[in-house]
Amino acid sequence: MVWPPGTIGSRTTFGLVHQFVLAAAATIAVSMGLLAFAISQRIETSMMQTAAEEGALFTELFLSPAAQDLVTSRRLPPENAKRLDDLLAGMLGERLVLVKLWLPDATLVYSTSKKGIGDRFPSRHIDAAVAGKATAEFDYLHEAENANHKHLQVPLVEIYAPLFRSGTREVIAVGEIYSDGRRLAADLASIRFTSVGIVGAATAPMMLILFFMVRRASKLVNEYQSSLMQNVVEATNLAAQNDRLRRVADNARLEAASSNENLLARIGQDLHDGPIQLVSLLMLKLTDPTAKKSDPSGFTHAHDPTIEPLTKRILAELRNISTGLVLPELDGLSPNQLLLLAVKNHEEATGTTVCCQIGDLPADLSPLITICLYRIVQEGLNNAFHHAKAKGQRVEVVADPQSILITVSDSGPGAVDKDHEHRRSRRGLGIAGLRNRVEALKGTFEFVLQRGIGTQIRATIPIAHARK
């Protein structure tokens, strides 16, 4: 498969660079948000604690004297309330929006708004102040006690501080003051933006450096990937070409084997029908005792006794050349019948006996396979007759769904006369020829010669190459 130009690079670039940018941006955004939140929370806590301490001092100085009567009473005397109103109506009123006094049981005894006095509004802040701890927080007047002040719609700093009995640490009341918190809220927002800016300024260079590094790595990956894909395409093309060449070579071997058989058959037939017949006719004429030879001059002479041995020698040579070239008629014979015919011909020609065990072979074997099987039996039995004196001649053929195994063996001495084998190889196909036939059909060929045990020819031919 050939990728369109730029496809691999763009996909890889998006997979590395763009994903890195998105992941880094999300990580930095979350980190800046968390850091800004943590810094603002820390600063807000610190500032609220400072405000709580300042509020505690304020309540101690201005509210504690007026609240001393609450030691013996659950109501604030009117003159004390009047004194607080006058005090808050002055300069303190510019800083304070609302002031309240609470009994330890969360009963409201004083409020500058004069609303809800005598009612109870329990809260954790009052409980903390009764325990002697001053607290402060932002408040937008959402509690029920501040229902009449919701119209202010400004952030307020709500401070709860304990009021002690003079000269002791006994809490006799809780002072609550509300101051304008807009400046404090603005400071906190500025701190948040500043912290975000600091984090962004610190992380932006790192992000840029990482971005360029990832981009460079992405380009290298793209180049290597393109090179690998090109190599894969070339390897695929080479594999396909090799496969085509292999099939062509296999077909060429099969055609060569078939052509060789046809050539041998034609040569054998020509020798048999031509020179051998003529020499046979010549021999008959020469061996006729009544025949007389006459020359052009009209003289006749007796039969020459040297012509007959010479003619016999020529005839023997021609027959030796044509031996094994002409196969028996194959039409109408199954593979099993063909192998049995090869064994029968050998037995009739040599007067020996062959132990034969041939299993059922597929009836649709190709002619190349049947010829190869026939040649193996023919050559193997000829070798057994000449080199093992026909001792223990045996032919075994076994077929399974995958392959055909043929074995031709003998029980001779297992030693071959090299000179005699050289002479035999000139008349027959020989072991090398059998090996070429079998390997052309993708089979395996073995020639096992063991001294004192015997000789064995064993060939395995795949069924896939044996079908017509």
C-alpha cells in the first residue's frame, strides 16, 4: 500500500505536536488555577486572621465596656445602646456597616439596625467566639439574621470576637462587626491574577522549549516512518516479484521435465522404428545361408562371417541407447497399475522376484508424477539387480492426504562399483536424474547406501503438486 504524500507526516504531527500542545495547555491551565487558588486561599486566610485580630481589639476597646452589664442581665441597658449608637454614628461608621452583640446562647441583644433583637440565631462562629477564638470571613448577608440588609449587595468582612468580663477571661458576650470588604476582595482578585501571571510567565518558556523539542522529534519520527513505509512497500513488491519468479521457475522445471520425457520418447521411438528395424532387416538378410552377394561387376562371393558379429554389436549398442527411453503406454492406466506394470516388466526382463507393497494412490495424479514414480521404480530395481544381485528387492508406496512416499530398496552388500555405475549412468537416468525430477515437483529425495545392509531410494512428493 502506497501512502499519499504528506499523509503520514500530518497524522504523526497531529498525534505528537498537537496533542502535546493540548495536553500542556490543559496541564498548565489547571496548574495555574490550582496554584492561584491555593495562593489566594492562603493569603485570604492570613488576611482574615489579621482582620479577626483587629476586630477583636476593636470589640475589646469599644464594645466591651458597654457589654459589662450583660454579666447580670440579658438585656443591654438603653443608655449603653445609646452610647454605642453615638459611637458608631461618628467616624467609626465610615468603616463599619453593621454591629451586633450576642449573648453566649446566640441571643441577639444589640444591633445597629434594631432588627431581630431578642431572637436566637445559633451559628458556629458564635460558638467559636464563646470558646475564646476570634474568626473572620467574607459575608454577603445571606443568613436569616441579615435578611434586612441584603440590599447592600457588597462583600463584607464579618468578624466575631469574644467579649470578656473585666479582669477575667470569662466570655460574657460575642461582638459581631461588619466592615466594607470591597478593597480586600479587590486585593485578593489582584493577587489571584498576579499569581496566574507569574505561573504563566514561568511556564511559558518551558512549554515553548518542550514544544520545539517535540516538534523536532516529530519530524524525525515522520522521516523514519516514511522511510520504513517505503521499505515495506519495496519489500512487498520484491516479495511479490520473487513469488512470481518462483512460480515461473516451478512451471519451467515442470515444463522441462515434460519436454524431456517427450524428447526421450521421440528419440527412443525414432531409434526403435528406424535404425533398429533396418539393422534387424540387414541382419536377417546377412544371416540367410542362401543369400549371395554380387558386386557391380557381376561377380558373387560367399557370405562374409565377420559381418554378423559386427551387425550384432551395432544392434546391441542401439538397443542399449534406446533402453529406458520409451515408456509403456500410459493411457487408461491408473497410478497403481502403472507401478505394478513397472515391477512386472522388471521381473520378466530379469527373471527375479520383487516384493511389492503399493497403497492406494489418488487416481487424478498428473502425468509428470506418474512418470516420476515409474522412473523411480525402474531405476531403483535396475540398481538392485545390477549391484545387489536382485537380493531383497522391494517396492513400497504409501499415500496420505499430504504426500506420496515411495521407497525402493534391496538387501545387497551396499557397495557400488564406481566404474560399473559410471557405465550404467550412461545408459539410464541415474540417481542425479531422479533427484532433479523429484525436486522439480517440490519433493525430497534420499539415496541411502549402507555397507552390508543394502541400498535404499526414498522420495516424498507433495500431493498438492501431484494433482492434474
